[in-house]
Amino acid sequence: MTDSPTSPAVDLSLYPDGTSLDAAGRLLVGGCAVADVAEKYGTPAYLVDEGALRRTARSYTDAFASRHPDSLVLFASKSFPSASVIGVVSEEGCGVDAAAAGELAMALAAGADPARIVFHGNAKTDDDLLSALTAAVRYVVVDNLDDVERIARLAQEPVPVLLRVSPSLDAKTHTAMMTGHDASKFGIPSDQVADVIRRIRRESMLDLRGLHAHVGSQLLDLDQFEAAVRAVAAFERFGVYDLGGGLGVRYTSADAAPSVEDYADRLVTAVHRHLGADVELMVEPGRSMVARNGITAYRVVTVKRGVRTHVAVDGGMGDNLEVSLYGQAFQPSVVDRSGPAEIVDLVGRHCESGDELAHGVEVVSPRVGDLVTVPVTGAYCYTMSNNYNAALRPPVVFCRDGESRLAVRRETFEDLVRRECLLPGAD
Ligand code: LLP
């Protein structure tokens, strides 16, 4: 059963900046012992290091403002659509990319300034557009000709819009995360862009200010961002460019990812070279803003040793779909104690075999009740949390300077049952 006599070390470089071990070897995130947080709020739980999140948001706004003063960093709220998270990054100078009316409602609830919100969507309904027009967001991003028709019909006054164009690039990432290729459902194919620009200009209620492009997510090669800028420069020139998000992050010790500084450097240099130094520039980071600033804490429920060692925890694909949807590799640890190492499959509690959190990973030989942490779960895990097996979606706990605060409470069975309209006694 034991594969190695030495305890595998927790790679703190995957955890929020500032994560440490105390004298007893306990893991501290935002100065809080993860064990104490797990005890207080239960597991599974998403922990966010609020201080580290603030520093990432500030480093993003500084990195762009110092290179291009007329810039705005929009947090892609789809990556962590909680008003608490949006509120924190807004306080640090970020605007918000809202890709649906619900994300817009979250941003407004967080107190985000509508003049710093950009509204997206490849299938915006009348209601979606009305919510954006009522809020008076900075720009609505036109994704198709029906957006043009709808805005023209619904608007009472000219609406500042950007046009989402396809840069015709095959991003080097998972196919589900490619968004700027010719076959994409997003944006206007490059050969139709000139026609759509003419069409928009015929509408007095649409005020076309610029272009938007987003090539994909979890991009680790900065050349792709420069290629996108070059592709966008081939269209008619405008005064405003929103170049989307996409910067990739490290999920395991073996990964390498560019820094926010390197990304800002390459992108702004490319913008100045190909689009000009006098444009309004926006970017929409999601994953790289939040991924490393969040971890998930679980408890081991059972260990089954056979052909493989299955360590089942109290969460799984209900709180982390990254593994089953994209095959994303994570690097979990059994924390707060030492012991011999063992190679295990970390699995969830949901009723399917694809419900795995990590495959063939080395951890301290696990026992029932052990605390397990999975780092780099700050992006898209809370987003895609779900009720598979009527599981309750976990809470979000902010940790900062040794204090923990509940940001989003755990769902309850009452929450689930309350939506059932046919039960006796339901209103
Ligand atoms: N802007 C637009 C228009 C986008 O479509 C996206 C992501 C972003 C910005 C933010 O990209 P980021 O910086 O986070 O890479 N569900 C997938 C991620 C899909 C991302 C979709 N669009 C996942 O769980 O990994």
C-alpha cells in the first residue's frame, strides 16, 4: 500500500500567494488554518484568500494602467459569479464583463459601476438586452445580426456598442475553450465583418465604438494574444478595443504559465504596434484573476484499496466539473499531517465513474476524516457547481489576515425542496 516512505510536500506555489504552514505543519490560507475553517463551515467548502485576490486584481489594473493609461481591466465574472468576489475586484479598480443578465444582476448587487460593465452574450434575449439598456452599461457587445435588430427595436437612445469579431485563430487549448476560430458560435466570421459594420451604421440606435475579440481560455503561449491583435488590426480601425481574456494558469507543479506582467507587456506592445497608442483598451481576465486565489477543502469519507486506491471525498463533480468536462489535472494534498506517500485516485461522491478530482496522484496515505485540499479551484468551479444527486452547493469562505467570513452560505435541503411547486403545502 505504501509507495514511498517520505511525506509528499504540499506545493505552496499552487496555493494563494502568502499561503504557509504553521509551526505544527498546518496549512494556513489567508492566515486562517484550513482545518479551523473546515471545522467551522463544514466541507466541502471553497476558500478564497481575499488579500491575495485583492493583490491579483490590483496587479492587473496596475500592469495595464502603467503601460496604457486609457485601459480598463474587466473581471470576467463568469469565472466566479459571486457578488462578494465581484465586489472585491471592483474595489481594486476592475470593471466587470457580464455575459448574461444574471451576471449583470450580480455585478449590480456587488455595487459595480455600470459605466465599467461590458455586456456580452451570443444569444441575448429581449430581456437580457433590456436589463443591459436599463442599467446603462458601458458597452453592449454585438454578437450577431439579431442583436442589431433587437437593440434597434428596444433602445430609447443610441447605445454604445462593440462588435465581436472572429479573429479566425485556432487557439492552442481544449476545444471547448476555443472561441475565436472560424467554426465558433461566437462573434462575426471575419469575411462578414465589413457587411455587419455597414448594417450597424444604418441603425441610429446603435453607436458603434469598436471591436471585441476573444480567442480562447487557458492560453499559455503569449504569441496567441499577439496574433489576435494582428488579426483584429486587419479590420476597419476603431478607437476602442476589448481583447477578451484567456491568460492561462498553473494547475500543477509541472505547469508553467506567463505572469500578468508578461501578458500585459506583450499585449500592450502588440496593441501599440498594430492598433495604435491612442485607443481605449479593455481586457477581460477571468481564470487568471481568481484561479490561484481559491482552494477547495474536503474530508475523506472512505478509502477503498483494490486494483486502484480510491479515496472518496465529500464533494466531487458537483463542485468541480473541470476534471470531467475538460480533463483538467489538479494536485490535491492530504494536509496537516505527515505519513508515507501513496498513489491514489481522488474520487467524488456522485453516481458516475467520471466523477474524479485527480487520477494517480501522490498524497500522504489517506485515512477516513483526513482533510484534503485541492488548490487552483478559484476559477469556474463555483461557477459550474451543481446539484447532481441533489448535492448541496458548497459555501464560499473568505480568509484574510487570520479572519474567516462567510461570503456565500452552503445550500440547504430546504433550498432544494422550496422550488418544488407540487408538494403539499407549496405556495
Ligand atoms: N471574455 C469572454 C468573451 C469569454 O468568453 C471568456 C471566457 C473570458 C473573457 C474569460 O476568459 P478567461 O480569462 O477566464 O480564460 N468553462 C470553462 C471556461 C470557459 C471560458 C469561456 N469564456 C472552464 O471551466 O474552464
